[in-house]
Amino acid sequence: MTTLNEADAADRRAVGFAERIKDGTDAAHRETEQSRFVAALLAGELTSDGYAELLAQTYLVYRELEEAGRTHTDDPVASPFLSEKLIRVPALEADLAYLRGSSWRDTVSPLAATTRYLERLREVTYDWPAGFVAHHYIRYMGDLSGGQIIRRMLERAYGYTENGLRFYIFEEIPKPKLFKDAYRAKLDAAPLSAADQQRVIDEVNLAYRLNGDLFADLEADIDSYLAR
């Protein structure tokens, strides 16, 4: 006779971890997409500095996340997800230099929501490898998915081609779908217990909320970024 625990284990094998993350975070993901700031940006209603401010906050997040990644090069859980092809900080630096000039670093200051986001990254991504994977997943898989749609919309709305859009350009990943499929396979193969998997799903949901809060902070000052 099959026990309930055995049945649950069989269900988890039938539905891979990558699919469980997607299903378990779909509501939070969709809620994050309802950002007025992002909608205005993609409609071409904001100034270039409004876009630059989003990139500035994004830069702070990636700088922290990629610093954490350098501590996991030998970790069996986190290291399979590390790839130089994904690194975004140099691209963000180039975009900010293009949009704000050579003194762009003097213009970067974390919003309150960004500060909370950075605090969470420091809390979990250095000492908890699976927590690093949770935040790695939401950022880079998003960049290779919806991020590519955003790139095309920004091209149409603002006339950017390469300069200003380097953050969204993955020159070493010509076929994002193949890369994402391989990434999902690594998630399915990650040596995590059922409890660890659920913790990752919970952390991804939290990461979506942190992103939503960042968008809300940007939206609070949206009037200063509206094109006149």
C-alpha cells in the first residue's frame, strides 16, 4: 500500500522543482507586473532620467547579488547556476554612464525599498546557498524572459538601440530559450529536500514583493519623471 508520504514524493518527482517554483510564485509575479511606473516607462511617458533611476536601483541590487555569487563558486547547490554569461553589473554601469554621464555614480542613492531589498540579500544570499538561488532565479530568468520584451518596447518608445539597453542584451546567450531550459533542468536536479524547496519558493515570493516595493517607491515620485 502506498503511504501519503510516498504519494507526495511521487507527485514532487512528477512535477519538477522548476515548475513548482513557477506555479507557487505566479500570483506574486503577476502582482509585481502591475506597476504604474513600469507601464508609464514602457509607454514612453517618462523622461530618460526616470528610466535611469530604475536602472540605478537595479544596479544596486545586481551589485550585491553578483558579489554574493562570488562566494558560492564551490557550493554544490549554488555553483551550477553561476555563469559569466549572466553578469549584469558592467552592462548597467555602461547604461548609466550613457544616460547620466561620467559622474553617474554620484547620482546613485538607494530608495527605502531598495535598502530593504539589499538588507534581505545580505541576510540570505551569502550564508544560504539556496536563498542565493532564489534571488538569482527571479532576476536572471526574468531578464531572459520578460526582460527581452521590455527591451523591444524601450527600443520603440525611446529609440535606444544598444546604448541604454545593454542591461537587456546578453551577447553570449544568443538563444535564451535553450539557456532557460538548461537552467530549469539544474533547478530540478538541485540537491534540496522538500522542505528546502518550499523555503526557496517562499523566498522567491518575498523577492517579488521586494521588487514590487521598489516599483512603488519609484511610482511615488513619478510626477518628477513624466515627460512634459
